[in-house]
Amino acid sequence: VTTNIKTIQTIPHHIKANNIPEVFEIRGEIFMHRAAFERLNQEREELGEVPYANPRNFAAGTVKMQDSKEVKKRPLDCFLYGLYTEKQFFKTHWDSIEAIKRWGFHVCEHTQLSSNIEEVLQFIRYWEGERFKLSYDIDGIVIKVNNYAQQQELGYTAKSPRWAISY
């Protein structure tokens, strides 16, 4: 899928910084804005074709296509949300997110660094309603322990990190 991912315009092909880890991995999520999806489905209906089911399935299917020229025609977007390196380059998740923004990667602007549980709960309450005003679909939010040393101490289960939870 690498060739297909490279067609997404919000993913840089060159990093705009000098002080970067020699080897790193960035994780994220590929999606499609609802307006683009609706335009695409309207075109399909006008041609007598069956509309696609939803933007999430459409984006996932697009990434798996064999023809990257066709993928390039489809208006995909992405948010990058995790930087992973062999050697710890930053002390916190927030610092790494701020860095990848500076490097030119597309990071969701709707993030918050919270210093206590009340701030986390306020963030949750806010997005319970505001999420429907976004131009893309979300299931909810992810709450993460910021400090990498604490993340390491908490570790992982067989399927997921103990330091992050979907809400």
C-alpha cells in the first residue's frame, strides 16, 4: 500500500527539518471528508452506479487498490498521531506530535494536552456534541498517557496498549 499512501496530498515526501531520528515510524489514520464522499456518491448515482456504503470503508478499500493512479484520483486525507523510534527521541507523546507537525506531517488540530482528569472529562464532554460538526466521521476520542516512561511501565495487553483508551 506504500505507493497508494504516497498519493495522499497531506503526506509529505520530504521532511522539513534537520534534527530528526535516523529511523522512525509514524502511525496515523486515512479517511475521507464527508463532502468529498457525498460528491463521489452523487456522481456514481448520476451514472446509474451503486453508491458506496460509507467513507471509512471507501477509504480502506481505496488504500488496498492495485492501481495507484486510480487511488490518486480519490480525495483521501490522513491524520498522523504517533511517532515511534528505536531510541527515545522525546520524553512525551505531546512533544513528538508537536515535532511531527513542525516536520510537515498532518496532525489533527483537535487535540489537547490535559494536566488532570477534570480537563480530560471537559474535553470528552465538549467533543460528545462537537464531533458531529467535523467534516469527517469519528467514533470518539483516544485518551493517552503523555509520558513515554509511564507508557513503557504500563505496557501492552495482547491487543492494545494499557496507556491509551478509546472513549
